[in-house]
Amino acid sequence: MTYLSGQAGYPLVLVRLIFPVCLVATLAGCSTAGMSGGTSLPDMDSPAAQIFVSRCSACHAVPHPGRHSYQGWLYLVPVMEQRMAERGMAPLGVEDREVILTYLQANAR
């Protein structure tokens, strides 16, 4: 039998079986908030949460609204809007922007 590191190590065949399982389990824990298997967002089924997820996940993993204070979100949303413009993405409409900010205000830390 081949061992990973000498006779005291784990059999290589066992490592080859366990490593992929551990890798999949680790990656599953890194899934996006609000997506299946990830950390749930507040009021995930609400229209506001759905707009937040759809607009914010276009470029990056969806952050939990409690990640920042509302004042922090008031700073970050325009920064993200600028990045959207730089990428040629459709801007947030007035209504979507208000819905997102209201959702963030209700769920910020």
C-alpha cells in the first residue's frame, strides 16, 4: 500500500477519496448569501430582497445587509453605481435605488 508520508502517514488511496469530499464541503460553505446553501438574507422572499440580490449579484457575491451601517450603505451604493457605469451596465432606476436603500436601512447593523 502506498502511504502519503512513510508508514505512519495515511494511505494515499484514502487521501484521494477524502480530499474531494472535503473540498466540495468547503466550497459549498462559501456560497453566496441569499443563494441556495448560503446565509439567508432578511426577508429573502420579499420583492425588495429580490431586487437587492438581482442587482448586486451581477458583479459580486451578495453582501448581507448587516455587514454595514445604513450610513455605510449610503456611501457604498453610489460607489457601486459608478462601477456599474464603468462596466456599461444599466444604472439603477430611481425606484430600484429607493427599494434597495429602504431594504438596506431596515436590515443594516
